[in-house]
Amino acid sequence: MKQLTDDQKQVFRDLSKQYGLTKNDFHTHQHYIIIKRIGIEKIQTKAEISVRFESVVMERDFCVVKAIGKSKLQEMETFGSASKETCQNKYYPEMAEKRALSRIVLKLTQFYQLPDLIGEDETPIESKA
């Protein structure tokens, strides 16, 4: 994991406080700061983010889901995908949806301005704790 600057550490602390996150909502990996699923849900609730999903690709071995998220201030979209290369289970549509949700919540709340911070469902297979 890259060393955060003092400014980035302050942003991290401020965002964590704003959304009611505690150390139990995070996991530190050697390459990432990982926000656990419960942390993503806390952020979504606190920020009053509504999300709808659209199927983009639904194949036996590969799925892509688009998440359209809306907060009080903005609306944006992002994608989540899952395949045998990126997922240990065979529930590709569900994993793609979870990844898309995690990404849209973190994008709408500015967490993605921090380097090497990802949602638990985005974690590469080799990084799972």
C-alpha cells in the first residue's frame, strides 16, 4: 500500500467520521485499504444514496452490471464485473452487482480520491483476507 500523505490521512479521517465508520469497517492489506461490506452499507445509508442496476452482459462465464447511483448532490454511473478470472464463486451476476454497488458508493462519497482504497467486493482473488 502506498504511504498516504498527511493531507490524504486527514481526508480519510474526515470521511470516516462523516459516515460513521470505525476501524471495524476496514481491513488493511499490504496493497490496499479495504472497506468491508458493512462499511459500504453504512456509507450508502448515511449519504442517502439510491442505486439502480442494469444488466450489460450476462453470460455463463462473464457478467457486467451497471450501477446508476444518485445522492443529494449528484448522479453517476459505474460498472462491476465478474468472471472466473476475478471471482472464486460461480455467482457472477451477484458478484458483479455487489462490485458495482461498492464502486458507485465510493465514487459518490469521494472515497476514491484516496489511493489504494477499495471496497471488499472489489478485492482481487489473491488479496482476499
